[in-house]
Amino acid sequence: MLALFGPSPEGPTFTPRSHQEKASLHTAQQSTPDDPAPGSSPVCHVMMNEELDTQCKELPQGLKLVTDFGIFTVQGGLAVGRCCEVYEGEDATGDSVAVKVFRRHQEYRGALQREIHFLTTLAEPGAHLVWHFGQTVWEGRDILVQELLGPTLRQVLLAHHHSTASPWLTTTLATHILRGLHHLHSSGCVHADIKPPNLLWDPGTAVFKLVDLGLTYSTAECLKHAVQSKGYQAPESVVWNVRLGGTMRPGAIDASLPQQPGPPADIWSVGCIVAECLVGHQVFPHNSGHGDVDGKLRSILTSAADHYPLPFLIQAYTFIARCLKEHPDDRPSADALLDDPWLKEACQPSFHDLLLLPTSVLRLLNIMDPVPNLNSAPVKISTGIEESLAALCGQYGQTDGHHLDVSGGKFYIKYKNWTMAENAHTEINGMVFNDRTLVATFFPLVSWQKRCFY
């Protein structure tokens, strides 16, 4: 009978890390400047730090906002944008929220009004849109209170250091964007600013969501503002924005293009983002290269051939090429793209993905030696190791269940919410347990629900 890393007579031993070790293991994420069209900055959850708190000047820390939809306490700054700042807040029950305050400039009123209108009218459980709790005013500043989300796609891609994203991340992201756009488009709306900073990971539901509806418009309205950000602008949006500026010669306007961009403009942005994930950089920086889209696409995907299986890359090319048709009438709808076979590929998240994208489930590695042939020989596994790890993890938040995978030498634990899991990840990762250094990652919520452990 073989005992595998069971507790010693005195019990398991834990060695916590020092504060310096915790700081070195936790990399702070910050929103990065982009070149957006006029609109509002995204809601994101990042590690608060003194530099960012100094940049956020619109709301004092500790401010209590008393509204008809709740009481919220403003905490540290999360992100700074051109027209607004985002803070982490806390409601009366202790749950975290995002507090988004617009600067007091008349030029931002349009973006504010659009965001409130569309977030309210498009709100629907399960939609891939940031959830809006309500709006209030403090000393002349307009404030939106929304759900607190995780990192932006821009932050996730930056963490790859301009390398390629995993097949799972790329196809999952594309699926989630298209679901969000299907919801908007079927309601007669165009997002008009799909780009990496406006796509945020929701750790609570483990999906990417669309944020920043400051440029969103109804297809029934007469559009009067510029749309989309450079690098993600469809050809018809480029023409529209120049036309609004009055700098385009009448003879230079393509008569076949629509008078104003519609839902296909969002689809173009999807193609740009998916390609960016696969090659690690923007495909059309500053809107360059629209003239030979297919040649550009073939060239950049060829450069990524060493990172992906050839069949995967060929299907990716077909998907992206469908999104990047020059004429908007030739691009498929979001609903049609959701049926693309490339999105049906079964992929698992990479180790890097499980470090970058928080969920409410933690996975602990290096807890014991794996026992791959558990049923082939009588093996005695002490329950002490599972109980000890459950007790350890329970110190950092309320848990809803756990599982010890003896064959893989891994331990999984589900927390009440993702912020507890994130705190536990920070504390436990690198801790020494029975002379082993624990490695903590997050774990997909859907895999936990299906009891599919890896």
C-alpha cells in the first residue's frame, strides 16, 4: 500500500510568501492609451496602484454615492480615458462595482446620453453586454454604476508581448463578440467602436462582453458623428468619417457604398481583431492597406504558420476573409458567422490563458505526484491532503465545493465569486505546501460545471 504525500503526523506544513514575493508575482495591469473615436473609456478591473490613483482626480476615495438604486463607496482608480475615469466601488453588501465618471465637458454629453440609452434599452440577462445598474450625478459630474469586469482584450494581448494568442482564446473571443453583436444588430443597433479596449472579460460568467456604447446608434437614425477607431474602421466608415469632415472631393466618393455605415462595419472590426490575435499586431494600423485585403491577410497569416496547426490556420483565413469583404453587402451577419465551422473547433485554454483570465474556480498544481494508473494497483490516498487544501483555500473566501484529481496531481476549488478566487490566487500562488511550491491558475467555469478536469 502506497501513501502519496499524505500529511505528516503533525499535519501538512504551509509556508506563506513574504509581501515582497507577492508583489513580484502579481503584475499590475493598466489600461493603455488608444486612438479612439469620441466615446467613453471601458470599464475594467485592474490592480490599483499609487500612480493610477494619482491620475484619477474626478472622485475622492471614500466618497459615498447615495442613489435610489443603492449606496456605493468609491475606492481606488482603475482606468483613465479621454472623457471619463473608472473607479472600483463597493455596494452596501460588500460586492464590487465599477464607477464611471464623465468629465464636465459639454462635448462628452452625446457619448454619455447614448451609453445610458443603449445600455438601458439593450439590457437583457445573458447578453454579452456590460450590465448597467444606474446613473447619478455628484457635484455636476455624471456617474454610471456598472458591473465590475476583468481585463480588457488589449491588456490580455499586451500580456502576450506581441506574440500569438491560443486557438482557444481566439475562437472563444470571436464567438463571444459575435453573440454580443447579434444581440445589438437584431435590435437594430450598431456598436460602432469594436476594438480590444472595449472587449472585457467577465470573470463571473467567464465570457467576453462588449462595453463603451458611447458611439452606438440605431440604424433608423440619421447618423451625425464619426464612427469606429483607427485600425478597426471598415472602408465605408473611413469614407463616412472623411465625408463628415468635409475633406473628400465629390468625385472620390464610391457611389456603391452606403450613405452611412451599418452592422457590417462591426463585422469588419471582428475580422481585424481575430487577425490581430493570430499575428500579435494590428493588421491595418492607421487604416492602411485596405486596397489589397486578401494579399495582406495571406501574408500575415503565413507569418504565423509556425504557431498553429495548418488546418486551423486555413479555417481561420476563411473566417477572417468573410469578415473583411470590401463591400459591406458581401459580409455575413453575426448570426451567420456563428455557424462557421472554425468556431466549432474543440480547444482547451492554454496555461497562459488560465493565468490571465480570472474565474471563480482555482486550480492548484504540484500538490502531489500524479497517479496515472490509479485502478491498476491498490493505492491508499489519504484524505488529509484534500481536507488540508480545502481549509487553506477557505481562508481567503467562501467556497462552494472542491475536487482532488489524484490521477493528475491537481486540486480544484470553487469560490462564491471571482474576486475571492482572485484574492486566493494572489495569496496561494508560490506558497510552500509539504515541501512543494504550489502553482495556482484559474480554471474554466464551464469545465468545472461539466466536471471535466485537466
